[in-house]
Amino acid sequence: AEYMGMSTFLSGQYSWDDANKDWGVIEEALNKIVEKDIANLSFEDLWRRCHSLVVGRQGDFLYEQLNSKFFEICEKILSPVENATEQGTLSSLREAWLEYKRCIDLVSKFCLYMEKNYIAKTRSRTLKMIGFDIFRNTLESSKSKMKDKVVTIILSMIKGEREGVSCDKTLLKTVVDIFIESELECRHASEKTGLTHTGLVSTPQGQSQFFNPLSFYRSMVEAPYLIETKLFYKTESQKKVKECSFIEFIRYLEQRLAEERERSNYYFHATTEPAVVEAFFEASVLENIPNLLDQTDNGIKLLLDKNMVEEIRKVFILFKNNDKSYEALTSYFGEYIQKTTRSIFELEENRKEPTLLIESLIEFRKKIQSILKAFEAREDSKLLVSHSNNNSLHYIVRRQFEKVLNEGSNGITYELNVYIDYNFKKGLKNKSDAEIENILAQMIDLFKLIRNKDAFEIGYRKFLTKRLVADKYLSEDTERIMLGRLRLESGPVYTMKLENIFNDLQTSIAVNSAFKTQIRKDRATTPSIFPNNECEIEVKLLTTGFWPLDESFTCFLPDELIWWINYFDTFYRDRYSGRKLLWNTAFGVGNLKGYFNNRKKEFLMTTYQMVICMLFNRYEAITIDDVNRISKISKEEAKRQIKDLVGINLLLRVNGPDGERYMVNNDFNHKNYEIKVPKPSGGKGQEDHERNREIISSSVISDRKFVVEALIARILKQRRRMEHGLLVEEVIKATQEKNFMPDIGMIKQAIESLIVREFILRDDDKNVYIYN
């Protein structure tokens, strides 16, 4: 029979009296089920009566009566719980739940026809769903004190367990399971009938309330449990953090966290554990962050300062269990790197000597890298340093170092170049291959962190030029290895000029070899063309544009050298037609022999020093003005060069009627036959570095100016017309490919320069530019 609704009756077939009679029998059976007097019950008869009610179109009547009866049954079964003592409350609740479940199961069995026909067709909630909803509502009712009583006992038992007091774990778990099971049973029933678990819960007054999965468990048990957890660990951790060292406190956190995880997994639903962990960290870690992190004598700063790698790794693994705690830790770790790096820059000795600064930075980098390597070596911490994760420690470390090392106009580009220059001159001497490889790797490691790589390249070329021209490099192979590393990092375009410098070296070797062969040949065939003085010259051929020579002045060379210079010039033009030689004596060196009281000495000195000394072959004494007039060496440069000659006592300073004069010390003596005259410097220590830094900075600005102007012209040529803001944005994007980041002022100056030279025009709208 199809269900048609309660308002329609089939007269003479099934009456209200029949319905009331059948319900009376069912209600009596329900009372006996509650009283456990089911021996004489006929479940077949009860099934038929339910069947009659449904077929007789009284399904609504039966459904509502059962709903009301469930409330009555539930209140009766739970009444012992409300009246139980504190010690017997949980046991009474457990027995009441089992008894109530038994009743609901039996009712569901003889109402099976109703479930499959009336309930399924009307999409109503199943009897089990209704029954468990009523149980929860009764337990949670404001009229009843059971909820507060039960929850208080649960929390008290857990607190006692935390403090070391034993309790009935099985009973506690069973009671907590009641709150979970009462909802999960509803979910299971809803899945069987196809009803959604988030349905409407019926009440005796006919009202309804929205039902969410596990909402009862969360509000009744989980929420109070989390509050109690926070209070407990806030109090305990504040006491512990004052009593313990940082390492002891971390061990305490590890132990307590393991206990809470185990407790949560045993007593509570699986979804509770993350919330418990969060509450634990919020109370025990986040509340104590200042004490845990930034204390100099008792915090993670102490571990970082002492490089206690394994303890640091444990801290990070522990804090990774909570996002907020881990974020606070990584934030502090980044600040620690930043502050420590800045403190390295602020040390007086590091400010004076760039090499010491870079060595200190490398040592600190090695210290931080050792921490990351320890993480990578262990499976439980490998993910923390994953290179594919932008939140990994590798990313944080790199970001913080980059931030500090690139502060200022060009960051540490100059200091790193000084350090490289020192090592390639003498620092790598007597080092093993493994040690050299390690030092080169450290250099490249810092190079990777530099943003303005164009400034580094210009500085590197200047220092490389000085090393190669003065033959003050330990190994060409090492120089080329470094060049290969730079090419690998930044591409062949970046190292093109550096590679051409080394190509010029090979060309110079070949040309000098051919020149010596030509000398031998001419001496054999036409010896009369050679002068009487013995002289050997070796020329370095430097292609213009590749070698950044700051000075290009050529002084007047002594007559003893002029013939040989002209001889080489003729040889070179004959060999390479169409090329022009421009002689630069500012960076040359020479070996000069001298006789002092029949003692022969040989001096290695700069070309300027050699020219000055050879003037004494013609003059007994000379002044600075004489040097300038005869050789065209500037007075300032002459003073610098003579200062070192006087310093080794080769020249004597005497006072004459026209001022200071210089003459050769005929009594000069030295324990060595070969004497190296010091090369003049721009100043002492920091002054010399400041001078070199200014020279390099000037070259960087000059090069960038041309690059920015070229980019502006190219962009406008493509676009023809462009608004100022968009043009600046495009230029900045393009310069990043050129390994530097220009400031807005430089871009504006470049635009104005192009406008003045009429490469571009300013539109009537002053904010728009047009390619001319």
C-alpha cells in the first residue's frame, strides 16, 4: 500500500481505534524492553502491528509516538546517572549508554518494515538517528546537570593522570567514546538510508535544530578539554621555564608532547590530536617565546652561538609540530642571521681590512651551513631544508644573507674581490688541491648571494688586470678554474671580457717568443744594428676594452730603452699589419742592475721607479721638478715612487738651496742580491681601499649609465610611444638581466640625457616619451 498521508483514511479497513490499539501493544512492549522483561514478548507480533500501522496509513502517527517514547525511555535510563555519586557517575553513564543502545536496536528490528517503507519514502530520519539525537539532547539539556558533572570528572581524571595519578583508563575511554559513538551511529544510519548526516534533529516540542558531524563531541568534551589543556600547560611551563635550562625545557616539551599525543590517540577522536597539539604549543611555547628565543645565556641564541647542531635540530623538529611556533622560530632564526652578519660588518678590524671581513663571513656561513647539513642528514628533518620549498630553512638563510650582503650601493662586491685577489696572489700558496677547491667553493658561495654582479665583474677585472700585468698570481690554472665557475653561474656573456684577458695572455706569450726568435735571427745576420747596451724586454699585449687600466700615461723612457721599444714596434707592425700599439708604462715592471762600491745588486721595481733611477746615470742629484720636466712623470706620482726608493735607502734625501734633492746612496748595502722595491700604494690600509673602491664605483656608474641609456632607446624604438611609469618599469625589468638594479634617479638622468641629444622626445603630455 502506497503511503498517501495522515489526512486520508480508507473507511472500514483500518481505523483510529485499530491504530491506538496497536500502538498500545507496542508501547507496552517498549516498557518491558526498558525493564528487561522480554521473555514473553513476540517480536513477530510487534512487527505485524508496525506493519499494520504503516499499511493503514498511520506511519506519521507511529513515527511521532516512537519519537516521544524515546524521550521518556532516555530520561528513565539516564536518571541513575544524574543521581550517582562522583565516583560512580562514569560507570553509571556507561551502563546507561549500553542499555539505551540495546533498547534502540530492539525497536529498530521490529520496526524494520517502517524503516524500509515509510522512512525511506518520506526521507525521514531513521529510528536510530532519532534515538541517538534524543540521548545527546537529554545529556546536554540545561535542565540536567549531567553534562557539567560528567565533563568535570573526565577533566579531573586527565589532570590527575598528567600529574602522575593513576586512573581507570578503560572506563574513561569508554565514556569519551559515548560522545563520539552517539554521533557516528547517526552517520552510519544516514549512509544506509542515503540521508545526509547534517540533517534536522527532532525535539519533543516539534522544534528542529541543525546537526553537524561530531559537533556534540566537540562542544561537550573536546572544547573543555582544550581549555583545560591550555590552563594546565600555561601554569606548568611558566614554572619550568624559570627552573630549567633551555635544553632541559626542550626535553620537557618533547616528553609532554609525546604524552599528549598518546593520550589524545587513546581517549579521543582522531581529529582531536591536531587541536590538542596546537593548544599545547600555544600554552607552553608561544606564551614563553621571549624566554625561549632571545635570552643570551639561556635560549636558542645560546645554542646558535655555541653551534650546538644536534640540539638545534631537535628544537626545529619539535617546533615544526605547530605552525605558529615554527613561524616564530624561523623568524627568529632569520633575525639571528641578519643581526650576527651585521655585527661582523661593524667590527673595527673588519671595517679596516676587507679580507678579514670576508673570512669572518665565510666562517659564519660555514657555521649556519653545518646546521642545514645536519638537517639534511636525518630523515626526520630533511623536509625542513628542502630546496623545493620556499619556506624551507635554505630559503630563509639565503634571503637573510642576501639582504645584509647587498646593503649599500654595491654590497660586498669590493670586499669579495679584495679577498679573491689576496688568495690568488699569496693566500693559496702551499695549499693542497682539496683546500684550494674548498676556498674557491666559498668564494662562489658568496658570489651567488651578490645581486649587483656587474659591479663584481668590473672589480674582478680590475684586480685580475693588476695581478696579471704585475705577474703577481700563483697559478694560471687556478685563475681559469675560477673563471669557469663564474661562467657556470652567470653565463658566457658575463665572463666574455675576462676570457679575452686570458686570450691576450696567450697571444703575448706567442708574440714574445716570436720576438726573441727574431732577435736571434737579426743578431746572426745584421749584428751591427743592435746598440751596445744589453737589454731584454717582454711586452704584454692588452686589447683595448677588455683590460680596465685606470692609467694610460706613458712617460719618457730612457734612451737605453727607446731603441728596443722602436725595434719591437717595427716587428709587431710587420707581423700584424693594421694594428696600433699604445705603450702604457704605468703598470710595467723592470729589473735594474746597479754597482755600489763594487757590489752588484739587482732591483725589481716599477717602470716609473726604473726611469727615475736611470736619471742618475746622467745627473748626480735631482729634484721632484727635475723628474717631472725630464720624464713627464707627474709630481704627485714622482713623490709616491721616490718615497719607496728612499725607504729602502737606495736614494738619499738632502736639503739644497732650491729645496729637497735626491741622490744615489753609493754606500747602499743589502743582505740580498735581488731586492724587491715596494710598489707605491694609494694610501695606508683603509685609505687605499677607499681609493680603489671609489675608482671601481665610478667605473660601475659609468658602465651602467650606457647600459640604461641603450635599454631606454631600445624599448622606445620597439614601442614608439610610452608613459613614464611603464618605461621605468620595463627598464628595471631589463636591467635585472644585466645583473644590476638601477635606482630611479639614474633612469631619470638617462632619459634627460637622451632627450638633450634628441634620441627621444617628450610629448605634449610631459609624462609620455616618443622615439625620435
